[in-house]
Amino acid sequence: MAEDSDSRAIADATRAFLEAREDGDHVLETVLATDGEHDTWTFDDIELDSGTFGELVSSGIVENAADGYRVADPAVVEAALTGDELTADREPEPADRAGGLEWVRTAIDPRAMIALLGTLVVVAGARATAFRAVFQRGRVVSPGNDPYYFRYWMETLVADSSGPLDYGVLVDSPAGVFGTRPFAHATNWIVAELLGGGQGAADTVAAWLPVVASVALGVAIYACAVSLTRDARVGVASVLVFAVTPINAVYTGLGFLDHQLHQYFWLGITILTLTRLAVDLQRRLETGDDGRAAVRDHLRAPATWLVAAAFGLSVTAGVHAWGGSPLLLVPLAGYVALRVAMDARAGLSPMRANLPLLAGLAVGSVLSLVLHHRWGWHAEFVATTPTLVLAGSIAVAVLGELWRRLSVHLGGLLALEGGVAVAGLLAFRRLQPEDWVEAMARADDLFFREGATETASLFSTEYFVIFGPLYQLGMGFYIALAVLGWVAWLVSRRYEPGWLLVGTYAGSLLGLAAIQVRFAGQLAIPLAVLTGLGLVRLLAVVDLARPPVSVGNSEPGPLDRSDAEPAVAADGGLEPAIAIPDGRRIAYLLGIGLLVFGLSLVYVPSLTADVTYSEAQLEAVDAIDDHAEAADRTYPKTYVLSEWGDNRMYNHFVNGESQRYSYAQNNYEAFVTGTDPDDWYDTFNGRVGYVVVTESNDEDVPADSAQARLLENQGAGGADTDGVVHYQALSVADDVAAFAVVPGATLTVPGEPGTTVTVETTVSVSGETITYERRATIDDGGQATVTVPYAGEYAIGNRTATVTKGDVLDGRSVAVGA
């Protein structure tokens, strides 16, 4: 250590540097990290601009050495940085030197907190673009179809329970509620109960829980990015990228109460906790401690086991959040395999280094099985998956322990780990054949189901391969790909378990999204961190920002700046290597902002609008609701047949039965493409009370189809066509029309045999006057029968007849005078 006077001088210079510069703490952290890796180093080894570097040299914080530079007194500088008073007999605490608290200090910087709060507002704002469409006509109108399934079960659980402590509803509820998404339903229910229960609380949860969960996930992404980079700017940039990622913003938008908000949040917690475990050990190694001591200190830290427990809880929650949850354990298994190889390469004990991870996974496995066997949650094969991953993880850790004692290429270890995975699957298939069959059936449903937009590939040829990612993830996707390449380069050369984690999850989820775009929402989470780092790097290249704080690399990589050696100024300081006029800075900033966020700012509102419901559709709901109340109809006579993608919404508001849409999926298309909708009346047989016909995507709709007769002609007839018999128009618009299915009143009209009579009336629907018309021929008995769906005054030649609502609803006959 330097003499006391020198130490005080360095300490004073460090404090002055910190007071003079807003970014002083980040600069000193960068310098200390680099100094801890080298006896001496050069300007090229450190990620600082030349002006800042010159200031450090001139102030005495950094000094010249024989073949480069070094920090004059690292202990004094770090003590000043952390606010400690350094005495002759006291060194900084090992945990501080290891960076154990560094990420916290960076994360809670007041300026960083203000920036984070701003980006969290953007997260919420991007998910509230459909505010007017969600809150309309006194209802919370969730976008899409599936949210009404979750609203159905939430409202059922709220109605069945006596309060938030009545956990019996989580066990004794109707069959099916906890079959594939138990934790999602349970969370929705408990939050609604905590808000007071009842319909108002359920509506509040349906509207706002997705937004709140997204904001919480934004915090997790920020913490993850800061942990990895020790740079709050990367954290803020990552959250901003996440905020405007189109597919994630849509699936967690206002009112979108689906399983996505739960699986996204818990996936974020899994990645964050695993990152913290990885980074904590890595920081301890960076202090220069030997591997054995670093692992020992890592295992002795109470925070390690708290984080491991949180990881275990996230595994349980994620497994029980949705039906395809085992797929999200694939990246975890891949990470463990690669992490073991990385630990063995670094000379660390894979078993001890990963003991917190294995302990957390054990917690998650036990809880998953307990919830399945005690409460009946989820399928057996899903609840067992964490245990399979745990067993495989222990097996590869044992292999790693053996392998690190041998001087053999790590490729052999990776090959053996692959063999363990194959052997595990084969054993599962043999020992649990029924679970294997169920798992394969679920995989078929996930990967080979057609008809839904989310089942297409992220790289669909419909969007010429390259535009699909832009449409779903924004331009940041391609920045993230470049950073992902850098991550692959980095982890292949150095001990970087944190970046290995993010890279493994990003790569695995990218592969899943290439099969089905539904996984692009999960991919957006690790991708946000990669894009955030790439964005700050990109700004640094054009001198709009300092380069990100060092992640510890001692070799220049593909993303490192290659500034020339700084020039020495006349006063002995160092001149900046790049000086760009303010006008160019603004132009660069606007250009980069438009490049990264421009498409997302367009796609987020447009994609959200695609899944929201129009005012005309809600008018149809109100009209059906009013008719059902006036006619005193109850379910199933209030069932609404519609296009399957809207079916749950209509039935949710009309009769509350939004659990399924299979009947609409199986019958609606045949109904609207047929030529005689009245033939379906007998087919419905009381199963359908209302029909909503919406605009078809087909350009050429046959004029005689039910689609054209009901939507374009409102079922009124005329122009040589007859009006429909059993469909009473309730609401009509250019793109949607709602009808009540009624028996109709039958008019008996006397007349000359063989003559044609025309029955006609006018009705007012949605402010429009519709002229309804039917024709009939007098039979040999001197009488014609004409069934009509409307109450009112009918003209039959020079005669009239009055039909009442009761006549129409009860199917009565009405005689017409001669």
C-alpha cells in the first residue's frame, strides 16, 4: 500500500473525480475491473474514451508503469468509491471486492432509477394503446379470444370461494380448470380476491394484471442486464427495447388476461435468478481469489441460497403456468450442460459451482410434484419434467467432476452430456409409457396444430423470411443477433456463465420461434438484454455514449471499439479521439432511434388493433343481450354462434359461458358458406339462440351464400330473393350483423290457387330501415303459409296482418283475413 500521505492524496483525487463527473462511479468500476486482471495494461485494454483516461492519469488515480498503466492504489480507490474509510489495518470486504454489492449500487443509482421509471412508463403505455377499445360501453372488453377462457375460470373461482383464504377452490373446482394452466388460474383468482372479489375485482384483474406483470418483468430485465454488464444504461436500454417489442406488447396488453403474462413473468424471474447466481461466482473469481476460495465464499453467502430458493419457486410457477411449460425447461437443461463444461474448463468443481442451481431445481421439482399429487394440478409428465432435468443435471455435473481431472478435449464431455439427455428420454419412454404418449400428444398439439396465426414460423415465407422478425420483434432483433454472435465468441474463450445463460436461452427460444411464432414472446425477454447492450454499443460507436462498462474481457472482441492511441495535448492531457458536432450527434441519435424503435412504434398499435373488438361488435353484444333479457332466454338458448376467433367474447358477455369455442369452430364456416341458413334451424335444435355474421376474408362471396344474404342483405330478401325465415336482425353494420334465431310466426293467407302473394313489412335496426319481404304461392286448397321472423304490421296485397313478439318467439300461426 502507498504511504499514508499518498493514500490520502489518491483518496482525495478519487472523491473529487466522483463529485465532478456524473459517470464517475462507472468509470472507476471499469478501471478497477481491468486493473484486477492485469499487472499493467494499455489504453486499448480499457473501454474508456481518451479524455476520461487522460483525466485519470493527470489526477494520479492511474499511474504510468514500465510497460503500461496501473491503478495507483486499488484499495484506496475502491474504498473511496464505496464510501468506506480505509485504515491501515482494514482492507475492503471481500464481498465488495468481488462485486457482490456492485450491481445493487449501480441499480439503485438515483439517475438510473429515474430513467428506469421512465422506461417502465413506456412499458405500461405500449400495453395501453387499446385503452378505448378495452373500456367501452361500460365493459372491460379483452382483446382476442382466449382471454375470455381465463376470465371464465377466474369468475367461476371467485363465485365458488368465500375469500382469499378459501384455498379449497384450488383443489375442489370443476374438472378441467387446473388441467393445463393451474398456476395462471390460481394467480388470477387470488389477485381478484385480494381486490375484494366480485365482478368489479374480476374486471380489474382482467384489465390491468397483464400490464402490472409486464412492468414487473421490466424490472427483472433491468436487474438482469445490470447484473451482467454493471451498466445501468444497458439496463434502461433493455427495458426500453422490451417495452416496444410488438409480439410481447400485444400478448400482455391491457385486458389480455391469458397464460402469456404468467409464463413471461416467471421465465424472467428464472433468467434473473440464474444470472445472479452465475454473476456472483464470476465476480468473486475476478478479485483474483483461487477457484476453490471463490466457490467456497459463493456457497457461504446467505444471498446465494435465497436466490436459489427464488429460482426454485420460479420453476414451479413456470411449470404450472401453461400447457407447454416443459419446453421452457429445454434451455435450462442446455445451460446446465454447457455450464458444467465451462466450469470444468476453468478448473472449477462443476458440482460445487452449480450446487445452488441444483438445490433450487430440487425445490422446484418437489413443489411441482406436490402440487400435482396433492391438488391434482397439471398432467403427470409436466409435473415430472423438472425432476427429469434435475436428474440429468446431476448426471452431467458428475461427468464434469470426472472430466476436469482428465486432460481430454471438452468436446468429449459435451458428447457424453448429449448421450445423458438421450438416455434420459429413452428411460422416460420405457418407464412411463402413458406419460410419454401424453407428452407426444401435447407436442403434436403445440407444433403441428394449424389454423391459428401463432402456429406459423417466425421466419414464415409469407413475410419473405426476414420480415417476420421485424414484424414481431422489431429491428432490434437483428442487433440482438449480432450481440448473440459476440456472446458465442465470448463464452467460447472465457469464463462468462452469465452470458452463457442469456445466450443459451436466446438460442433455444429462437429455435422454437422458428417452428412457431408463439415462442417469440418468450424470446423477447433474453433478446431485450442483448439488444440493450448492442444499442449502447452502437451509440458509443458514433460517440453518442460511453462504451458499456467492461464485462471483463481482456481481448478485444467484435463489439469492442478500436479507437486509435490517444494523442497527447499540449498541457499533458489526452485529446478525445472522436469529436462530432452537436448537429451530427442529434442526427445520429434520431437515426438510430428510428432504426431500432421506428417499426415497433408502428407495429405495436397496429397488431393490437388487429385483436381488439370494434364498436359495431359491441353494439351486436348489447343488442343480443337486450333481446335475451326481453325474451327471458337462458343458456343454452342464449348461445351465440359466430366466427370461432370471436366466439368466446360474444358468449362471455351474453351468457357467461366462454369456456369453449369448439361448436363455433366446427359449424360456423359451414353455416355461412351454405346457401340456405333456414335449413340450419332444425340442425341447431335449440342449441343456438343467436348468430353473428362478420365480414369474410374471401374477396368473392357467392350472392346466394348465407354470408351474403345475412350480412349484405340483412336477411331481408327483395330483388327476386326471399327473406330468411328464422333470423331476426338485431344489429347491422357493414362488417358485422347479429340475428336472433326464432321459430317465427306463420301467416296463413287465403287466396286464388296458383296466385303469388307477397308479404312485406319494414323494421328499424341500428338506425336503418329494412324492408323485409317474402313471397308464397296459394296452394290448391286456396291457402298459403308464410313464416316471418319479425313482429309488426305486414302488408299482403291490399290486406294487413299484425304479428306480435309472442307470435314470433312461440311460433304461433296468425290468420290473414280474406
